[in-house]
Amino acid sequence: MASKGAKRRRSAGHEEHEEHVNHERWLVSYADMLTLLFVLFVVLFAMSTVDKKKFAELAAGLSAGFGAHSVAFDGQTSTLEGNGQNTQLVEIDPGANPGDGSSGKGELSPQQQKAVERAIIAEKRIAASKNAQAATKEAEDLKKIERQIADALAKAKLLDQVRFVIDRRGLVVTVVTNEVVFAGNRADLQPGGAKILDAIAPPLVKLPNNIEVDGNTNQLNAPTTFYPSGWELSAARASRVVRYFTDHGLTKSRMSAVGFSDTKPLIDPKDPRSITMNRRVDVVVLTMLKPDQAALLPAAAGADAKLHIGQTTAEANAVRDALKAPPATTTTHD
């Protein structure tokens, strides 16, 4: 029996397997150590090529990120020992051409300097030519808008109530605010004024341009019964015109109202007509040109840069046909 029990124990022990021991686990720690050393040397190499200013900025950024006070804010800087202290910033001549080894215009010969100057002048001429072309095109487009408004005014027999001019702001449509448009010292739009605005509004609805309405009073020191001064009266009239336009299809985001009181007279206050002409509302179709291009608009507009009665489409076509017609000839008899 004893021999049988011992035999069972031996057989049972023979079935048990010893756990396998991995003798290569040290390679994992070794690989981690090499990775950390590699990262350390990469960081040290990167920092060794940074100058003092960049390192101070890095230190300030890290300190701020961790919520610590940085000496960079006190004007103190420090670098790692090594190549970083010997780093120097080399000033680059803005006239240098990268890759050709030249140091800029200072080393050019007189002939080369003249060639550079001629190239700069030629480039400026090209830019000026493009600006002039853009201004000419814009003046033509604004003239087309003027004709559309003039056609509607002529149809309503109100063309003589409005004046036009093209200036650097764009197309200015001047409505003389006599008793037909606004009552004296009031900003209530009269039926006659509504008819004028009815003719002006439709051509403006489909335009991409912004519209500015300027209110102006004359130079008379007459008391403004319903307003503290001419400033409020002129601004109220401009706002009333803007509100009328927005009620007739123009979007609010395109509109603006400005009151100038008597600070921007249309004609000389000494002129007897100024009492009527300077009391006005200007509807300005603002140009979309850049400022340097818009400055050329008056020159591009020619005669239209002066205050004038609007030219209708029929009148423009008649002028064009007259220019195309051959000159008349005269026959002499011996």
C-alpha cells in the first residue's frame, strides 16, 4: 500500500510543470533607457542651436504654462552652456537675392543700380495704369446708374429737381430739399419728395454698392423750431430718406445716414442760390474701388466730375450717334 501511495505521489508530481522563467526581460528596460537617452540628446542638440532670445521665449512659455514666474518677464535671460552662448544673429540685407551670394543693392555697380531703379519705375507705371483703367471702368458704370435714375426722373418730370456729380466717393445724387421735399425745419417727407425717391430707389436696389445718405442744411442762422440745431435736423432728414429706401427694397446693411448741418456747402454761401442749393440731401452710391483707385475717379469722370443735370439714355445715345456720323461737307460753286 505504501509503495502504491508513493507511486501515486511520484506520478502526481511528475504531472506538475515548473513555470517558465523569461530571462530576457532586461531587454525592455534597456530599450526604454536607450529611447530616453536618444530623446535627451535630441533636445540638447535642438536647444544648443537656439539663440538667447529664443531660449528666453521658450523658458517664459514653459514657466507660464506651469504657472510659475519666469525671469524672462524681468528682462533676464540665460542659456545652456555650450554653443548657445556663441550664437550670433546675422543681419540680412533686404536687397539681397537669396542664392546668388550678393549682399543687396549696396554691392551693385552703378549700371546695375540704374537698372533696378528703372525696373521699380516701370512697376509703378504698370500699377498706375491698372489703377487708371479701374477708375475709368468705375466711372462708366456710375454713369450708367446716373442714366437709369435720370430716365426715371425724366419720366416723372422731376429731372430738374436733382443734380449729379462723380467724386472720389462715387456717384452723388443731390436732392434739393425745398418745400417740395421737406417742410421748413422739419424732417417729414412731403409727397413731392416721395416721388423723387421713388425714381431713385429702383436702380439702387440691385446694386452691390453701399448707399450713404448725407443730410445738409444751409448757412442761415434761422432757429430750428423742432430740433436743437442743424445737426439734428440734417441727421433726421438723412435718416428719413434711409428709412424710405429700406421700405422700398434696399437692405438695411447697405444703408447709412449722416448729418453734416451746414459744414459741407454745395456752393459758396455768398452765392444767392446757396440758400436753396445747400439745403439738400445727398444720396451717395459708394464706390467699391481701393482708395488709391478711387482718388482717380474725378479725373476719369471728366465733365461729370462737376455738378450737372442727369443725362438720360436717349440723350447719351444721341450724342454717341452724332460722334459716329461723318462730318458734314460744304459744296462751293465757282
